[in-house]
Amino acid sequence: MLIRDVGTSPWALSDFSKVDGFFRKQFGKPLTVSAFGQSAPHNRLGFDYRAAIDVAVHPDSNEGQTLIEYLRNQGIPFIAIRCAIPGSATGAHIHIGLPSKRSLVLQ
């Protein structure tokens, strides 16, 4: 259902441009970002994803496999999710950044 890699390098939203630049060079288009930092679905699930990005590509697609290989080579943490997981993921995507514990309380 998922692939998880905690990476070896620190990750911050400011690193987005290097990942997007790689993807643009490989595929001639920008990353399809479905969430840049915290989003309403993350709030509903109780996740703290303020330092994460969700990319709307299937991990098993050519784009997904190429992105995963790049993230691994760069030591960037990610979770590749192949399908919806009730209470955790709304569908297939690649989450870039460290995983979140379910402890976020937003007011």
C-alpha cells in the first residue's frame, strides 16, 4: 500500500524549488501539487503537514517512480501511497516530508 523513506537530509518547504526543477527538467511540466503545507484534508485527519507537500502522481507511474528515485538519491523523506487508506490518505500520491503524528489540534 505504501513505501516510506525517512531520508538522510533535512527537508523544508523552501526545498520545493529543487524538486520541482528536477521534475520540470524530466517531464517538461511542474509537479502536480495537491497540498503545499497544511490543507483542509490534513486538518480533518488531524495531521500536522505544515512542512510537507503532497504530489498528485501515482507512485507506480513513470513519473512517480522517477520522482521516488530522485527523492531517495537526494535523501529527501517521503511516503508513497498507492491507494486511499481510510483515516489516513484520500488517494494515491507522494507525500514529500516527514510523516506526521496524529496529534495536531488546530483552533
